[in-house]
Amino acid sequence: MSDAFLKDAFVYLVAAGVLVPLFHRARIGAVVGFIAVGALIGPHGLGRLADAVPLVHFITISSPERAAPFGELGVVFLLFLLGLEFSAGRLWELRREVFGVGCLQVLLCGVPLAIGAGIAGQPPGLALVIGFALALSSTALVSQLLIDQHRALAPIGQLVIAVLLFQDLMVVPILLAAELVSGGASDVLTLAAAALAKAAGAVVLILVAGRFVLAPLVAAAASTRSRDLIMAITLVVVVGSAAVTHAAGLSSALGAFLAGMLLSETAYRHQIEVDLEPFKGLLVGVFFVTVGMSVDFAAVLPSLHWVIAGTAGILLLKTAFSFAAARALRVAPPTAAEAAVLLAQTGEFALVVFGLLSAGGTLDAADAGVLVAMVGLSLAATPLLARLGGRLGRSLDARLHDGLAVPMESGAGDHVVIGGFGRVGRAVADALDEEGVAYLAVDSDPRRVAAARAAGLPVFFGDACRAEILARLGAARARAFVVTLDAPSAAERMVGAVRQHWGGTVIIARAKDAEHARRLAALGVAGVIPEASEASLQLAARLLTALGLPDEAVALRTERTRARIEAAMGGPTAAPET
């Protein structure tokens, strides 16, 4: 590992750990912070002073090319995690949005942008490629915003992701057109047929392998209870799927999304999400830093007014035509308006296309610099546009409902989270089912989880002691938590996680003995059920009944004995009725 690589990694980590949080505190947003940091520490920012001031070399990244693969890997992880939120059935339900709204959005935006490029002086073929490259939006940025806002599964999130998926499918024809414009293809029909066949084959390969190989492989890894093995197999799946679609000429992000979608129907999705989350955040940050590094300010400065005007024109045009595409397919006006604003920016794929055209000499270097600057500026403006789009959607929604602020979406909630699904957890779930109370359960035994899911029960694989897993189960909206874990230490860790993050929620916990019950009560558990004590009370009650005592007398004696046990533990406990 070279000294230059270590220095660049150190500079990035310092920037990510110090400068980006400052942007976040200033309410500018982490994405804008990463882009701005990239522009500052890149070769076109402070890097220009490295020759005159040698010390600057130590606070700038000298080789953005080395960081680019890590940034692309971050986007791959991001789309994989997004795929975990979907399923094949849900994607099929969105076919109208994918192939209807998505196709119409690309056409309605691509044609006017191509005309604009032609008016700006580009040849017709090149203008067409530029227009459709600019018509695509940023999968990485928009997906990140939806995930951060917990809206990926909301109507707005499903519509936007459906359009982004169709845009990813457009990568092949746009790259093919770029090659034709550059004069690199002689037989157009043969090349197009080969590209489409490769793309279709890659998608089919991922779907078939996922159905017959992927799920059993992950289940086998989970049976070992080794998180390291599950993580290793997951990484192989993510990178392998991305590599397959990339080799076929499609977006690597599409392959990662498909892999995530195939794993979404397994019981291990929440555990995988939590384990990959830290990698995703750091690597996506690298991607946005490389976007900032791509802007050459010195070259763009003389044309800055054109950059600003062009960016504003692109944003307005894409917003208008994206809204028209959504409304043409009868999407509700509030959702269509917010989606249009979210999709207004240009995407990272445009940077790839402009780089290829410039390297081949088809696109003038100065024009390429202006276009890259427009892409960077539109990306930086997206977090602000997202807030404006949300306000616009809420305003339209209120107007459509006679001024009443009716929510556009609502998350699932009002359920009970059960930690552990053994004998006790299953009994609690059965009682909740009989009363019509919704619940979600989590257990770390893969065989137990597989058996429960085969019976159609909402049980997931994961560590109930981790706040991230509980959050994925909707902990913020849960009515109560029930702790039925066998290990006393695990039960206490779960209670601690709930108390730290969702302190006001009711917790009912099973205790192994009186000492364990005291520790749980000290942690603030509202109801502690001492397993041994309750078993003894039930045994004594059955004995007294068998000896002929009236039921009222048995109940009274049982309650008095329970009260003495509670007093000995130092506080009241919840107990079942006798």
C-alpha cells in the first residue's frame, strides 16, 4: 500500500469526520458537504496550489481516480439496501410506474434537452446523447434522501424508485448511442442486439441464481450463527450481482438492487441491513466527494453564468416534464409534484458519458467541463429542492382536501415487538393474535425463524439486543416491547437498548429468577414476570384446587404470595391473571 494512498485516505477521513459534520450542523446537509469537501480538497481546488505551496499536498487528495472505485461501491451498497425494502411482488405491482411513468419521463425530458443541446451548437447525434444523459437522475442521491427520510416504501418513494429503475435500464442504449456517435461501431443492428441480449441474460441470471442458490446459501450461513460468514456471503452477493450487470453494460446499481430484492423475502434482511449500514454511509460519502473533485473551477469560471443558467433551465424543464409524465399515468398531483422535484437533478451517469465523449474527442473539453459543472451544481441543489418539493406536495395535498392537512402517507405502527420467539415468545404471539393485536418478532435462531415463517408468522432473524434491528421493526411506533430472551444478559441488553432509544414505551420482560427480576426492574421495566416464581405459584394454585379449596380462596392466597415475592424483589411486577 503506497504512502500516497494512505495520505489520501487520511485526508478523506478527516474531511468526513470534521468538515462534513460542520455542514450538517449548519443545516446544509451531508450530501452538499461531501460535494463541497471534494471540490475543496480535490486537484481542481486547493490541489492547484500544491506546486507553489508544498504543504498543501498533505491536505488534498492527489488522485481522485483511486477513490472512485470505493465511491461506486458505496452506491452499490446503497441500492442493495434499497432492494432489501422491496420484493418481487411489490416490484411487479409497480410495473406501471416503472415502464409507464419511467419511460414517459425519460422521453419527455430527453427530447427537449437534446433540442437545447442542439441549439447550443452541438451536432444532432451528439446533442441526442447529451440530452438523454441529462434526462437521467441521480440514483445514489435520491435513494439516499428517501432512505434518510424513511420514505422508500411510501407512495412517493415507490414512484421515484420505479422511475430510477427504468432509468438504470436506459444505460445500455445511451452508451450504445455514445459509441455510435464516437464512430466506434460499424454494425449498428448487431451491436444493439448483442447488447440487449447480454443485458437480458444478466438480469435473468441474477433472478434465477437468487431464487435457487442465494436464499438457501444465506440460510445455511445463518444456521452456523456466524455473523462473519453471513456478512462474507452478503458481500459476495452484492459485488457479484453488480459485476454481472456491469459486465452486461447495465448499471452496477441495478444488479445490487435485484440482489437486495431477492433477499428481502428472507428472514435475514434486517440483520443484513444493520450490518451493512456503516459501510454504506462511508462509501457513499466517497462517491459524493469524487463528484465534487470532478468540477474544474478554473476552466468553468469564464462560463459560470452559462453554468448557472443551464442548471436552472435543466431543473425547471425536468420538473415540468416529469410532473407531466406522472400525471399522464394518473399519479395523484401531490405525489407527482414532489416526485418531479426529486428527479429534477442530473445523475452520476452523465459524468460517465461526458467523460467517454471527451476522451474520444467527440465532445470539446471546454463543453465537457461546463456540462460536468452543471451536473455537480444540480446535485448540490437537490437536498434543498427535496425540502421544497415536500412543501409543494403538502400544499397541493391540503388544497385538494379543502385545506385540511391530510397526511400523504402513514407508516405501519401500533404493534408489539417481541424479542425472542421460543416457547414463551410464541405463547405471547398467540395471545396477541387472539386479541387481534399486530406484532413483529425477532429471534437469533435461524431454524426457529424458518419454522415460524413457514407458518406465515411475522418473525425475522436478527439480534434483538441491537437498537438498529429494533428500529427496522418499527420500534419508534410500537405500543410495547415484550422481552422473552432466554439469556439474562441478552434480556438486559434489549431492555437497555429500548430504554435508551424509546424510553417512553412499555416493556414487559420475562425474568429467569428473582435476582434477574430485580436487575430488570432497576432498568425501568414496567412489568417483570419471574419465570420460576410464576411457575411455583401456578403449581401451588393447582395443588390447592385439587385439595378442594374454593377458587376464590386459591386466587386470594396466590395473590398474597405474589405480593410477598414482589416486595422481596423491591418493586411491583406484572403477572397473569389466575
